[in-house]
Amino acid sequence: WKKTITCHVLRHSFASNLVKNDVHIVHIQKLLGHADLKTTSVYVHANQEQLAQAIQLL
């Protein structure tokens, strides 16, 4: 199985890597050119390490 790399896939990777590097989601929204933060949330994916860190904050 081979995944095709498209501009859409690159945008997801770009946004997810920014989140991984602790860039605020509002800044990511501006970088992606989104008017609505809901649109940006579609592109942002947290990995397991980030989810575990979030739980540790509790």
C-alpha cells in the first residue's frame, strides 16, 4: 500500500508538525490562511506522545 502525496496531505503534515513543536493553533490558522479555526482543526492531528503529555497536566 502506497500513499499518494498531495498538497492536501502536505497541509496536514505541516499543521501537525507545527502542533508537535508547540505552535499555538491560532498561529497555525493564520499560516494556513483559514478564516475559521474549525477549518484548522481538521488539519491538526495530535500524536500519542502529545495526548500522554496532556493527561500528565491533570
